[in-house]
Amino acid sequence: NPRDIKVPGRDAKGIYFAVDFLGQVTKALLDSDFAKVPYELAKGKNVLVIGGGDTGNDCVGTSIRLGAKSVIQLEMMPKPPVERTPSNPWPQWPRVLKTDYGQEEAIAVFGHDPRVYQTTVTEFIKDKNGNVCQAKLTKLKSEKDAKTGRMMMVPVEGTEEVIPVDVVLIAAGFLGSEKYVTDAFKVAINGRTNVDTKPDQYQTSVDKVFTAGDMHRGQSLVVWAIREGREAAKAVDESLMGYSYL
Ligand SMILES: Cc1cc2nc3c(=O)[nH]c(=O)nc-3n(C[C@H](O)[C@H](O)[C@H](O)COP(=O)(O)OP(=O)(O)OC[C@H]3O[C@@H](n4cnc5c(N)ncnc54)[C@H](O)[C@@H]3O)c2cc1C
């Protein structure tokens, strides 16, 4: 269930969820045995990718390979340090700048990193045919929310800028399972809109219905999906047999 960017002008033509765009490209390639490259999706166009994660990186790389004229990738958070900070020592996961293949290809083709940090979109502007033609961007700063005490990224007044865009790809994360699936199975979801289970368990709120992977833990990694799939299979075996040798 992709996280949407709900700002004025969102209904403009030319704004796609990342996986719809990536899926369309992959399908066109596979259906034609790699004979038909769907260049028309990005060739000669100014592409704006919203989201600085793996999915956004795939959108950057794919747009460049389709011949995009320019590619910008927006990231809400500040640019990570190039090296570990003293508060992030080994063996903790290194919270440092990573440059993935899409960004490397952008640097090779355009001569600069496509990522723009601490920035978001506040409006999409349409042309007379309803196609997106510009995006209004604003800088963000970290500020403590008075009510919750949590740090939030908030707009910085006077930093608005308008850029030309022909294609917008929304890669702003995922919000758990698609609702029609959880509704169909009547399984409870948690505050993060993932299918709810007890900690480290796979049995849902509905007897004999199990869950695993992204719809259980939220957007994650292939290695976690594999592990959760195996653990869920073991839980199913245990529930059927009363024990499991898996
Ligand atoms: C663009 C993108 C790039 C990513 N890059 C990386 C990466 O580089 N490295 C990495 O480790 N992870 C990456 N991930 C994350 C990784 O793909 C997921 O964490 C992983 O695929 C989750 O596996 P899963 O089995 O839980 O769900 P999925 O792989 O999403 O599988 C769910 C399956 O259920 C099917 N389905 C949905 N609804 C129904 C239905 N009603 N009936 C039947 N079938 C249904 C879907 O078609 C799909 O095949 C990326 C994700 C995306 C979207």
C-alpha cells in the first residue's frame, strides 16, 4: 500500500506510484523478450522522484536508462555523514551516506548526485491539458513537536522554489498491507497498518490465518521476507501437528 503525497495538484496526469511505473517497465521488457524498451515513459522528460530509499533509487536508475532529460530525487531527511559519527560506533549499523547504482548512474550521466535533501513537494502544477508541468518544493528543518515532543521535519518559510517536471514518481514508502486483503480476511492490523500478531509470532487475530514478510513487519528487505516465510511455515506446521521439525 504505497504512501501517497497528498498535496494540491495530485490529480495531475504524469504522477505515478513507483511500483506501478517500475512494474510497467519490467512488464514491457519481459512481454517483448527485451525487444521493446518503453522509452516513451521517460525519454527527454524531467523526472522528479519523491523518496530517497531503495525504491526511489530504482526509479532514478530506470528513468536514466529510459533516456530522461533530468532526474531529481527528493529526500526529507538531512544528508547522512560520509563517515561514522562518534555516536554511531562499530558494531552498530553504519548510518552513513550510501550511493546506490541509480545515483551512481546519475552521477555518471549528469555529473551530479540526483539527491536533494531536507526537501519536499507542496504542490503540483498542471498545464492546460491536465499534465503535471511544475512542482513547488520547499526546504525542511527538524523541529520538536510541542504536543508529542517528537522531532518533526517542518517547512522553512521563504524557501519555496518551482521546478519543471514532466513525470513524478512517488517512492515515499509503504503503509502495510493493501486494505482489501486485510478486510477480506478480517485480520486485525496494528498502529503501523501491518497485520497484527503477538511479538515474533505469525498467527493473526483470525484462527488458522498466518502472515509474514512486508505485510507483517512493514516495508523491509528480501532477507527478512525469506526468514519470516520460513518461520511462518514452521508456525503453520506446529498449529497442524502440535510440533514441528522444520
Ligand atoms: C522497488 C522496490 C525495490 C526494492 N529493493 C530492494 C532491495 O534492493 N533489497 C531488498 O532486500 N529489498 C528491496 N525491496 C523490498 C523487498 O522487495 C520486500 O521487502 C520483499 O519483496 C517483501 O517480500 P514479501 O514476500 O513480504 O512481499 P512481496 O514480495 O510484496 O510479495 C507479495 C506477493 O503477494 C501477491 N499478492 C498481493 N495481493 C494478492 C492477492 N490478493 N492474491 C494473491 N496474491 C497477492 C503480490 O503479487 C506479490 O507477489 C524493494 C522493494 C521495492 C518495492
